[in-house]
Amino acid sequence: LEKIDIVGRYFVEIWRAAGMALRNVKFLWCSDEINNNSNDYWQSVINVARHNNIDRIKRCCQIMGRKEGDSLQASQIMYPCMQCTDIFFLKADITSLGMDQRKVNMLAREYSDDVKITHKPIIVSHHMLKSLDPSVEKMSKSVPDSAIFMEDPPKEVERKIKKAYCPEKDVDNNPILDYVKHLILPKFEKFELKRPEKFGGDKTYNTFEEICEDYKKGDLFPKDLKDNVARLINEMIEPVRKHFENDP
């Protein structure tokens, strides 16, 4: 529990360093909210559990990095019931989470029908970045080379991206292009490609479609793509690195 508390505070510092306008945000500690309202909270958890069978709850277990058929501890069956309860406990109008959380959000909407809650939560499901390591489907803390971490030093970012899966002319199953589409273009509103003249020279792309077109034709090579993605990702996370280096 102490580690969870530290990680929670670490998340806040990550968001602060990344530029979140903290004046517009209120952070709630789950432990405080539950302990201060334990009677209402646990009654709601039990009520969610009563309205669902084991098979329905197990379909939500990917929120813990588990598969539906995995052997689960009894406590892990409670987790989706608790996360579903959180939505109503917080009176959330919108649940804004990754695609891997969609099943528990759907559970909340189904539960609304079961108990006649008319104000259903709206689900906003964010894209999950593809894994840089083809041995796992999506980025994972347990496979460090599958993702870039917010404090990775520049050389580590370059190393991970250099070895990342990036098949030539393949735009559909390419994690490096995924980073361009979902991280770099939204941040910089363009993709500034820097490369030697003998390989085509510098080029500015304004849309993801332009990048894909060149990549499919072989006019943009994996090495040049990777080198530039590493450069721009390093630029993006540099403020976070400096925050943790300089702020005790």
C-alpha cells in the first residue's frame, strides 16, 4: 500500500512535468474516499457483484493484464466490481480510459440498465499504443523494451526505438508509425524528417496519410523514420526528465 501511495504521487508529478494544468484538476485518493464513505461504497460493490455472474466479471479481467481464461485469485474477481462502483461513486459523467478498460466501462452501462440508473456514463476509450516489442501485443511494464518510459534517458530512447519492430513498407502493423500518429503529430502538428541529402534530404509531412504513402512506396526507410521518431520523442519527454533530475 505504501508503494501504491508513492506511485500515485509519482503520477501527479509526471502530469505536472508534462504540462497538465493542475489548477483545473482535483485528485482523489481512493483509500480516503472509500474509508470516509465505506458503508455506501461496499454496499454498491456488493450490489454490482450481485447483478453479474462470474463469467461476466472474468471478461473484464484484462484491466489487470489478465486474460479471460487465466486462473484468478478471489480478490481479482472483486476488482472489476470495485472499478465499476468507482464510476457511480464519483458520479462520473464520462469515463476516459484506455481501450483495455472498455469492458468494465461497458459493465457499468449494463449495470445502469439492471438497476434503472438513467444517467449512464459516457465512455471515451483511448487508443493503446502498439508495443515496440513484437512478442507482446501492447506496451507492458513487465517488458521494458515494449515502451518508452517518461524518465528514459536519451540513449535509452534511441536504443529502444532502434531495435523496435518496424517492418519495411508495412503501415498497418507498425509501432513506430503508431507513435508518429498518436504522439508526434498531435504534439507538433507536423513531422519534420531530417536525413542526409543522399537519402532524399529533409522533408516536412503535414498529415499521417502523406507519411504512410511515402513509407509504402519505400521513399521513407525504417532507419530514417526511427532516427526521427527517437529525436522527437526525446524532445517531448525532456521536460519530464529535467523535472525529476532537478526537483528533490
